[in-house]
Amino acid sequence: MEKVATYLERSRLNDYVNLVDNKFRWFWVNLTGGIFRGIGLAIGFSLLGAVVFLILQQVVTLNLPVISDFIAQLLYLIEQSQQIRP
């Protein structure tokens, strides 16, 4: 019985039950968690897109016959769309 009590104390089940019982705190924890996940996703996607963009620019400089022409056109279209938007 002591092992079960020790396990329950370690699992912090009481803290979880208190969190679920307090509706405002539960809402606040989920709201802030969602906001920070969204910000992290936006930053991560931006960094990943920038790295891919830089890699594609390096591939164009290698002058591979078919691939570099396609990527050059793709990069040109991306730059044109950025100039159109304010």
C-alpha cells in the first residue's frame, strides 16, 4: 500500500486534479500554451523556409542543367511576388 501511495505522490495526480477542478486556470494554461505553440510554429517555419531558400540559391550557382533553370524560375517568381506585396 505504501508503494501505491508513493507512486501517486510522485505522479503528482493531486496537482492535476486541482488544475482540472479550477476551470479558469485550466483555460489560462491551455490559452497560453496554444499561443506559445503558434508563435514557435511560425518562427520555426520561417527559419526553415529561409534555410531552404538559401540552399536553393546555392544549387542555382552550381549550374546544374535542368534543376538550376527550374529553381532560378522559382526564385524569380518568389522575388516578384514579394515586390508586388506592400
